[in-house]
Amino acid sequence: MQPVTLSPWPPIRQIIFCLSPTIPPRRQGVTDYEDRDLDNIEVQFQLSVQVPVWRGFLGSASFMSVAYTNRSFWQAYNSDDSAPFRETNHEPELILTWLNDWSLFGWHNVANQIAFNHQSNGRSEPYSRSWNRIYANFIFERDNFSIGLKPWYRIPEAREDDDNPDIEHYLGHFELGGRYRDGDHSIAIMVRNNLRSDNRGAVELTWGFPLGKRVDGYIRYFNGYGESLIDYDESVQTLGFGFTLAQGF
């Protein structure tokens, strides 16, 4: 999966495709997979679209966007089980962005965001997973470096309707991302932590490099919780390589 970009102002339309073989978790915490022989190699496919719908809603430096991400985990080489899609996650968002130009200790706060985010796997009980969040995103740049701090608040649900009441114990309340870019190459890191005594979180490292005019390759390592919604409470380790295709129109 391509790391979330720290740039807050995409083209009018942006579509990103990701294809990445990975090593999925060997142990599954969901009963409908216990009797399946899952392959250690699977394909991740991601489609992301973000479209600004209202420019200048609170001044000339602001705009509102709607976004949607679909991420699928495909057992493409598992011919014994007819190559099923193990999990698909859906993530629609409404994002408010304000561009900025003030500085702090040499870092430029280029933009700030507030967003409503819904994430679910679109399945019925007992395999349904979903949650709603309101998050902020504070984006800073300095020379070739970018940093984004993304804290969130989970919108409470009635306990009898909550598919995953303890998801914050594993995904925490914030995400910290950083990126260094040197020409067409980039190195990115993402960190999550629950800041609890039973410490849990995740770290993601990605090296991006050019393959063509609109094609970038990447190598990605992920370790921790929240790789997919169905396994949010399982610690997984994945190593992947793949490519992204980006098209603005």
C-alpha cells in the first residue's frame, strides 16, 4: 500500500492504483478462515480518489474534498481455494483543508485539515468491522522533509452495535508520518501507538522510486496492528514490493 501522501492539495481528480505482493499473517483470528489454507503471498490492490468539491468555502486558502479508498487483499495464488479476496476495506471521507504559510523553528506549516472518516469492510456479522472518526492533520515541510501529525477522535457507538469496541486499543488515537524526498526518490515512515501500558501500535517504512512518467515503484515493510480491519487485533508483519499508477484529469 502506498503511504498516505502528506500533500493536502491533489489535482481536481486523482486516481492511484497499488499492486503489492505481501506476506500476510499466518494466524487468522476470524473463524471463517480457520479451515482455509492461506498462502503466505497475496496481492494488495488499492484504489484512491480525492476530488475537491468546494474551493474558498472559508476564504481563498480553503477547500473541501470528498475522498474514497478501496483496499483489497487478494489470495491471487491460492488456487486450492479459487483465489478468493480475503478482505476488502472501504474508506469514504469528507476533508476540509486550509492552506497556511506560518513557520515554527524553521518548519513551515503548509496546511491543516479536519475530516470525517468512515472505515468498514462491508461484511455482515460476525465478521463486520467498522468505525467512524473525526481527525485533524497538521502538515509541516522543511527543505526535502515533510511531517504530518494526525490525531483522531472515535465517534462512540452503542455497545450492542459496535463491531470492534476495542479497536482504539490497537490502532491508538494518532498517526505520525514523515517523508524525505531526494529528486524522484523518497523514504517515508508512519508510526501509530496506543500510548497504553499494554503497548501496541504499528510502523511502516516505504522506499519509493521512479519506473516511468506516471509509474512509481516501491518497497514497503509493515509491522504491527491495523494492516486490515478483519485482523485489526492481530500483530502482522508484511514485506511487499509493487507499483503505483497516478492519473490526474
